[in-house]
Amino acid sequence: MPSKKRQILATCALPYANGSLHLGHMVEHVQADIWVRFQKMQGHECFFICGSDAHGTPIMLSAQKAGINPEDLYNTYHNEHKRDLADFAIDFDNFYTTHSPENKQLAELIYQRLKDNGDIESRVITQAFDPEQNIFLPDRYVKGECPRCGQADQYGDNCEHCGATYSPTDLKNPVSVLSGVAPIQKESQHFFFKLEKYAEQLKEWGRGGHLQTQVANKLAEWFAAGLHPWDISRDEPYFGFEIPGEPGKYFYVWLDAPIGYMASFKNFCDAQSDIDFHDYWDKDSKAELYHFVGKDVMYFHALFWPAMLTGSGFRLPNQVIVHGFLTIDGYKMSKSRGTFIKARDYLEHLDMEYLRYYYAAKLNSHIDDIDLNLEDFQLRVNADLVGKVVNIASRCARFINKKYNNQLADAVSEPALFKTFVDAGNDIASLFDKRELSHAVRDIMALADKANQYIDEKKPWVLAKQDGQADEVQLICSMGLNLFRLLIIYLKPILPHLAAQVETFLNIPPLDWASRKQALTNHTINTFTPLMQRIDSNKVLAMKETASHAQTSAADNDAQLGAC
């Protein structure tokens, strides 16, 4: 058990409840879940929070099109997301929604505090308005050419090509996504948060190790370009929270979406008897706060969110952890290529732990995109997990089960080798903590190679046929299973279901990081049963076929990650 118990709160960006989750979403959730599970194995108090982002024009319009109310629409996707995440072993302590009384209360509280500080101003602005649909158009419902680089087919809030941020009115040759007509300009009173007021505080926070280098560098570009007041209001019709005292005006979804982290945690705390919301969110909190988000939403999490927290008297995140996008076979996710793969499409054909492992083998602490190469995916999982790790147990257990009545030897035959594996846990733990997952996986697989080499050199299958070698065979196979157990400890944050199967097979309590120091000797195990099957090429092809023929909604294609 670590000498100092940490208090940690981790969150993922809230999936937008207007479409199904896909494998791009799972990059973030798997990365965060692995990190959280590792922290819990260390004995820390670590809570994992998320929920559905339930507000905004897209949900309102989709509900209208379907002939249902927005609550029914977001509930449908909320339940679907919750199911898919659970089936990928994403173990949230609470998965809530932004359309909640807790979020309304906190959004109004933060807004009022910002207003009392003089951080809110109102002015009449000109907005894009669809004359056919009779609605003000949100940023992502206007497309056109980027005003900075000229790239075509860019949304009205930021350019995916050069990273520029702007207003929809800045776009060249804009069109409404809803009707395809050119929007007209119409005036309306809006409310703005004075983001520029917090520029110096944001710079200081950004230099304090709270952001990855790539994110900090991008932040420096935004500071150099100058911060501007942020429009936090939207006109009716709008699905969200009405601004207190301002009829017909609503909080922009991006104001209450990150507050959803607080609301989800408050909902969780209210259901517990021993967890205090204020211990984690008050300005003087000693707890740690980590946000895992995609690079498409880092602007909101690295600027707007910490500024809002500062202005309203709450604590700031210890780190905003940004990851890149997912490509499949080298391409952006595409329905026509069969690479737009929903989470459920994958789960219908393949074990979720295959993907958890492959993502871990690719992820590090940087924000580079990662590629799911389906051929490499199959080869790596089959070679590493089946051919190396599970093979150790298979090779050794059959002797212990058949010849020694399931009883392990009463001593470790190679204490120096056992100590090498135990000591490796220190460096592997450091890599997990720093989110250098690919490096951790390499080190674990190197240990798996050592364990297999040990068994190959000792050849228990040969000794078993020789007279007088029974004790030696038991020692060798017991040693092999002890090394296998250490590998499973290190893989448990990545492969929790495999670890649970191994705990049953070895007849042991749930593994934590400290348990690696004690060997299993003079211990009775259970009969070995196959722990993992090789990936069948036909199942990969069937998954791609399902993805190719799936009816994908426009909301699924809005963004690579679709967070918040």
C-alpha cells in the first residue's frame, strides 16, 4: 500500500447524446479507464465521472425530426452510451447527464458569480439566420471557407485544417447545413464572458505543468492572437437551461457541458454518505482533478473552463490530458471504406479486451493521432496476449492440474528471476502513472518473453517423462505460474476481465499492485480453462462488413470524437 493515499477525481469529455459511440470515442474512455484502474490498484481514492452532454440545437432538431421530445432523444442515446461503455469495461463511478437539477443549479451559480464579478457583458450582435428554417444557426450548422487559410467545407466555429477559431459570420461563402441556402444576417442581444480578463492567470496556469507541451504551445498561439469575449448565450428555440432573468435566452451548451463534470460528481456525492463534493471542487481543495479530452475540444478545456472556474471561485484542474484522433487502416473513419465502426458494431464481433490492449500498445502521453491497423491489430493481439501471456499459463497449468492435484510447490525455484519481475513493477507503475502506456506494454511483453524463455530452457514436458523429476517439474511450472501472475497484475488495468478470470483460476483475491511482492507457494489453484481465443480473420471482416452497411446518422459524422 502506498505511503500516501491520494484523492483523485478523473473525468472524460461528455459524449454528445445525439448519436452512437464509435471507436474514436473509445480511445479516450479506454485511456482514462486504464489510468483510473491503475490508481485504484495503487490503493488511492480515485473516482471516475462522466455523463451525457444533453443540450443544444442538434439534439433539439433531431428530436423534432423524429417527432419526439428532446428528453426522449437524449435518454435513448444516454442509455445506449452507458451500455456500450460498460461493455468496454469502462468503469465509471457515475455516468449522469447535463440535463439535471444539479447541473442547472451549478450553471446558474457559476453564471451569477461571474456576473457579480463584472465578467458578463451584453451587446447586440449579428448572427447567421436560416430564413427557410426560421432559426438562428449554431456554429456547426454553418459551413464555408476558413477566413484564415481558405480551406473549404469548414464549420462555423473552427477550422480543422489550420486550427483557426472564428465566428460563423467570418466564414467565406457560408451555407446553412440545415437547408443549404446562404444564411442571412440578423441582430440579437447576446451575453458574453470576458475571457480576455483572465489571460494572465491562464498563461500562468498553462506554464504550471497542467498541460502537455503540444497543448501549451497551441495555447501560446491563442494568447498571441488575443483572447476575446466568449458568447455564452443562444436564442430560443433552444434545448437547454434558460438564463435567469433573461426570457428567451439560453446558456450555450458549452457553458453547462463542462459544469456537467461537477454536476455528475455532486449527484454521486449526494448518493454517498462519506464523500464531500467540496473536498474536490473548492478553491483550496487538496484533491487532484484530471480531465481526459480529445484535441478537438482542448480550446474549451484549456481556456474557457479554467477561466470560468477561476472567476467563480472553484479550483482548477491539475491536468487537462489531451489525446489525438483515431484513424483506421490509415484513413479517417469513413462509412464508404467500412472504417466508420460504431462501438456496438465492434462488440457484436470481437472481444472488447482486444481493442483495450491494442489502444494501450499505441497510446502515450502526447496528442498524436493513433491508427487502428486491423491487420496489425489481429497479429499483435494473437502474438502478445495469446501467444505469449496466456500461453504461459496453458503450458504450466496442465502439469499442476494433472500431476500435482492443483497444488503449487512450496517454494519459488528461481528467486532472482522472481525478484526481477517484481522490481520491474516499479518502472511499469511509473509509466502507467505518466500515461506512457505503449512503453509499459513493451516492458510487460519483454517480461512475458523472459517467462517463456525460462519455460523453454527448463522443458518441463521433457522432464515429466523422466524418472525422479516430479519435484522439479512442479517447481518449474509453479514458477511459471508465479511469473504469469505478475504479468497479469501489470496488465490488469488494461485487461480487467482477463484478470478476473485469472483470479478465479489461481484461486486468489483481487490483485492489487502491492500483491506482486508475495509469491504463490503451497497454494491450491483451480483447473485451467482457456482464457482467451485468437482473433479470427473472419470476425474482423464481418465487423467491417457491418460497419459498411450500417445506417450512420449525420450526428455520428459531425466530428471524429463528438465529445461535448
